[in-house]
Amino acid sequence: MAQGQAVTELCRDCLRLAPASPGARCPACGSPRLLRHAELDRLSLAHLDSDAFYAAVEKRDRPELRDRPVIVGGGRRGVVSAACYVARTYGVRSAMPMFKALQACPHASVIRPDMAKYAAVSRHVRTILLSATPLVEPLSLDEAFLDLTGTEALHHRQPAQTLAALAERIEREIGITVSVGLSYNKFLAKIASELDKPRGFAVIGRSEAPGFLASRPVGIIFGVGQAMQRKLAADGIRLIGEVQGRERGDLVARYGAMGERLWAFARGHDTRPVDPAGERRSISAETTFEADLADRASLEAVLWRLAEKVSLGLKRAELASEGVALKLKTAEFRLRTRHARLAAPSQLAEQLFAAAAALLAREVDGTRFRLIGLGCDRLCPPPPADAADLADPDAGKRAAAERAVDRLRERFGAGAIGKGRGVFPARPPR
Amino acid sequence: MKLTIERSALLRSLGHVQSVVERRNTIPILSNVQLVAEAGALALTATDLDLAIVEQVPAQVARPGGTTAPAHTLYDIVRKLPDGCQIELSSSADNGRLTVKTGASEFSLACLPREDFPVMNEGELPHVFHLACRDLRRLVEKTRFAISSEETRYYLNGIYLHAKSLAEGNVLRAVATDGHRLARVEMPLPEGAAGMPGVIVPRKTVNETFKLMEGSEGAVELALSDSKIRFTFDSIVLTSRLIEGTFPDYERVIPTDNDKQVEVDRRVFAEAVDRVSTISQEKSRAVKLALTKDRMVLSVNSPDSGSATEEVAVGYDGGQLEVGFNSRYLLDIAAEIDGENAQILLADAASPTLIRDVSDASALYVLMPMRV
């Protein structure tokens, strides 16, 4: 915290914002939830992250689970999608294989993810966020950036107060908790939201940013993946502080555009704006099988369900795709990815499936696979998609049928109607 | 093997066979051309395993034999040798080299044994008939622009060649489509073709055959089964696999009752489309045709680059209509219309549109409109 500056204090319960008081509790309401920071009234870029989102939603809907460890995830071979804070005390973490999670915490309640429900809750959260600013950029179902710059006049509140009010409203209306990170750019706001989880509120100010970052690993910088980390480690750089000591020119000469980014981020500079459109570049889905699969019919049955899922994502996002990617992981964990371009942009499960199934046909050679995935890249707006096709006169009818199925599912649920091939594997070819 | 051959004859034949050879090959010998010298002729063979071409060219053979040598390299060498010279080709089994000698130049090329060169087994080809090169060329020329390059629907990657009985008589038909446009061209059915199966001839085969027929006034023999096709010209034999799969039922998409009829000067129309499309976006290339009585206004509106309009006098009396097309597709079709006037038959702004040559009933084109 910067010296010589007046420290401001926010009460997260009664929203009182004033110069710091001497006591441990709010002089107005007596709450201990006080947030003190010198730049509290000057920061306006925030990252909101729901705490153990999927698990929190499940606990909300099943109050008897409130104090029990809850893991949301799929199947024997699946991974943990979310673990509640009770489960985390046993060492359960997101992305951990389910069998390991259950070794650590055998009495946990395991719940299959209900993505439709989480998406609905996420939309509700987003509506609440949008009441504060139109500049909301969702990163995923459970986190978003908010730019509250210039909203003081509108809300008659400082951004910090608005954020505390939003967090309180989400708790009250939806029944889940969020953690807030407040700073002056996206990079630091996202780091801040991790600092005080769950139900937290953390602040990183301009003056403290370089010092704060110095002891952090370079991996927290956006775009520094494992490969880059290895490269940096080979050059003796593990911590951001070790980047701060380097010349900008050296970094650029050595790492190109990434060097420029390293230099800026290490100093706490990040000029990326909060982009409400949050342009999506790809939509994908994948499944790990209960037991390895090698035959085409069984793989296609799973592929069809993935195609439907990805297609739904495209339709919801009002996008179409010009290309599909098939992802396969062999029993030996070797990854195979194959790409195909579609003749014309489409958002229909039928089209995505046809293209991916053609790719799959070439990969089925007796190899046993443990995972299959389907992704759409080259996203584009849907208007020209799925126009009638001279080489496939029935395409229009099939498209209409698919859209009719979508409408039925919207009314009666996803299980109301489906294609046989998603349920039973196709008969093996004669 | 040892032989002497006239440079221009060798160059011509190498030119034919080397274009079958792919630039990149995982199997090394597929980069080579097979040379076999026998009884006063040199036979050159090239293949990519889907397509094989054999050409005979007269040569003075001193010692019969054969080898295989890198096709593109050999072609480049012969191309650079002086016109009119005699080239001596020789190889012996022991050193694995092909020597190319003329005047003061001498080249030695690494060879691969002739025994390893893949032979395409053409099997039995029960359907045999003859066509004038001119006629086959026309079938190919007017349809090949519509061949799809989409991998998923591989059965569209060629020209569908089949016999059809019509009330007016039997025809040999070529059809190609990529889903956006379709070309259908026919000619009277040659004798012997009546029982032929419908076959899909791959794009590369189509293009190679087309090149071989350039300027030829002769005839070509077609022999085919349901998996292979063979084209025999005077001294060249091209054998190809066919695309397995079922060509879609294209007749269902050819509109029969489009009643809005436009007649337009083919050249004037094409030039106008070309001009207004200058500013259309790279991706959509949409051009709008607004029709009122005897008038067509072509326009392109691009939010990024601006707008263009051009008016063309047409024969039209079908009521007001606006319809959009991909300008490149319109130009492709216009380029295949030989007559002075084109006829465009529309139903509405979303249905398949028919385009025909007013003076030639044997060719027709179908084009899907675009939303504009």
C-alpha cells in the first residue's frame, strides 16, 4: 500500500465509503467486513468470479448439502468440474480426475453437471451486472469483467460501492456468492479476484502493482502458457520480478511480440478494453468415455451428441461455423486433431456431424480412443448459412426438422426428443 | 536402354505426362516417369495411383530396355535444350543412372528400378464408345467450373457422366455441381454408350483429358466400368479411377416452372456484372439484380468500400423483382454461353434460378440466389 496517501475504507455491508476509521468494525453499522485501500475511490475495472460456481448452484438447490462436500463432475473417467469449499479442504480441486477426487474425499456427494441450469443462473447474474454498466465482458459462465469507469454520476456511488452492492444483490437474489477483484486493468483485476476467495473483495492499486507482481510466477501473464514458461525458465526467468529487470528491447528481440507483452504486463500495464461482445473464436465440446472405444458406430453415436451440443452453442450465440475440428485422444493419451472446411457456413448439428464423421471415418483403424471432441472454428454470422443446396435438395427439409426439434426441446426439455443415433449406436455396416 | 529422339517430340510427350506427377510425393517412385524403349518407340508412363497416362512417341531405339527418372527434372532439362536437337537417352541396369546427352550437354539422373513402378490395373472395361474430341471437350469445358472442391462431399469432386433417354432422343450428359451452382451439358448419345453406368470422373482426370484434347480434331475412345475409365487418343492412353459414391439426384433441383423470364445480351450483362462487382467484398461478392419492365439494375452495396450501380436493357415483363447472386458465379456461367443472348428464368429471390444460352438448348445452368 502506498505511503503518505489517505486510506479510504468501504464497508461491504452498508456501503459506507469514508476515510479510514481507527476501529476494526464499521462505525456506521458495526460490520467487520471493511475494505481499506489508498486507491479505493480511484479504481473502476473489476473482475467478478463466482465461488465454486457449479457446486454453489447445486447447494442452493439442495440445502441439505450445504455443509457437505459436493463435487460436480461426470462419470468414473470424468474430471472434477467444480468442488465446493468443503470438498476443497480435503484437497479436491477442479480438473482433478474423479477417481483421485474420490480417493481424497470418499464421502463427497458427486453431482452430474447440469449445464443448462448453470447457463440460466449465469444469464441471471449477467442481467444483474448489466444493471450497473453495459461494459460487461463474460469470460465464461462464472466470471466476467466489468468496466465501471464513469458510472459514479449515474449510480451516485463509487465503483467500489457499486461492486459491493452487486455482490450483495447476487447473494440475495440468486443465492450464490462471488468474489470481486478491483484494479485499473483486466490483468490485475483478474488476479485480484483470486486473492480473497470466497466471498471476497480484493484491490490492487497502481502504486503497488509492480511490487505485487514481482513475486508472482510469469505463468499468470495472459498468453504465457507452458511452452513459453519452459522457454523463459531456460533463460532464467520464473518470476515476473525477473522480467521487470530486463530491457524492453532485449525482451522483444528474444521473444518477439510476446516480449512486448511480457514487458508491459510485468509493469502492470494492460490496455485491453472490456469488450462486451467478447468475440468467440471457437465453440467446442468433448467427452471422455467410460471405457475406451474403437468402433466407428459407437464413436459416431457420441460424436452426434457432441454435434448437437456444439450446434446448440452456435445457435444460442447466433453464430455459424465454416470449419469443424475433430479431436481424438488414444488410449495412450496421444492426441489427434483433424480439420475440415464446410462447403458453406452452418449452425446445424447435421452438417457439423457429417463433416466430423467423414474425418472420423479415416481415423478408425482399430485404435482405441478414450476421448472424442468436436469443435467449430472460423465462426461467422449466420445469415447466409444453410441456404438451399443444389447438391442436396433435402437439406432445407432437414434444417427445418432440426429447427423444429430445437423448438420442442426449448418447450419440453433437452430429453423430449432426439435422434435415434444419439441413443443407440448405428448398426455396423454390412 | 539406349535411344535417340527428336527434342520437340520428347518435350511434347513429357509435357503431357509430367503434369500428372504430383509435386510432393510420399512414395518416391511416383515422382518419376517410366521410360520404356521398344521397337522404334519410347513409351512414357506417369501415375499418381488414381490416374495413369501412357504416351508412345517414335524414337530410334538402339537397345531396348527401360528405367524410371524424375519427371519434373527431366522435363526441365529437355525444355532447356536447344530446339531441333537430337537427344540421346541411355541407361544401364548396373549404375542406376539415366544419361541425357545432346551436343555438348550431358546429364546424369538418379533412377529407380522400372520393376517398382506401379502399374494401374484397369480391369475389364465393358463399355466402349467413340466421341469427337471436340464434343468431349465441350462437355468438359462447360461443366468443369462447377466442380466442387469440398472434401466432405467427395462425390461432387468430379463430372457426372451418364446416359439419359429423353423424348427427343438419347443423350450423353455431363453434370457438375458444388451446391451453389450446377452445370448440365449434353450431346447425342454415341453408339455403344447406351448401357454405360453413370460415372463420376475426378477433377484431375477431367483437367488432364481436357489438356490432351486441346486443338485436336480427332476422336477419342472411351472405355469404362463402374470403377475405371480409359481415354484413348492416337498415341496417348489415360486411365483413371472413378469417384465412388452416388451423385445427387440433380434433376430435382433444376426448376421447370420458373416463369419470370429475362433475356439479356450475354456480353453486356457479363461486363456490367464485372464492373459493379469491383467493389464487392472479397467474401460475399454479392451483386443485386433489380428487375422492372425491360430494365435490369445491377448494384453492389458494400458498407466498407462503397456502392456501384449499372443499368442494363433487357427483355423482361415479369413484374418487379430483386434477387442477389454471387457475381463470380454469374461471370463463370456467362463465360460458358457462346450465343449472343442469355436467358435467365427466375421464380423468386430465394429459389434456384435457371440460366440458358438462347441459341443452344443442350446446355443449362442453375444458380442459387444469395440473400442481399
